[in-house]
Amino acid sequence: APPSPGARVAFTATAYCRGMTTSSGISAQSGVTAADPTLLPVGSIVELFFNDTATTEIYTVLDTGPAVQ
């Protein structure tokens, strides 16, 4: 089941780009992320906290990726 709005979920993220267009049809760009659509449907807005830099950024899920788990 997807997390409820505002829920905090721990996960590991990787960063790479294969191609220039997301599965939603827009160009790959900063502020766009891929996610497992059973957990975070396309269009979900997520706030990510990066431990290594202690920064927070807002991303929109607009891609699913071929190997997102």
C-alpha cells in the first residue's frame, strides 16, 4: 500500500539517467524522480532529505524506470 500523505519512509536512492524522456513524456530534468508506482504513483510530490549534505529538496515522481524496486 502507498504511504499516507506526510509519512516518512526510509529508502536508498541512486541517481542515473538512461535517455532524455521520462515515462510520463516530459524531459529528464532536475526536480524529477522515478519511483515504484505501487508505492508512489506518477504525480506524487516527495520531499527528500540528503544526509550527506543535510539538505532537503522537493521532487515530483514523473518516471517509473525499468528497474525501480
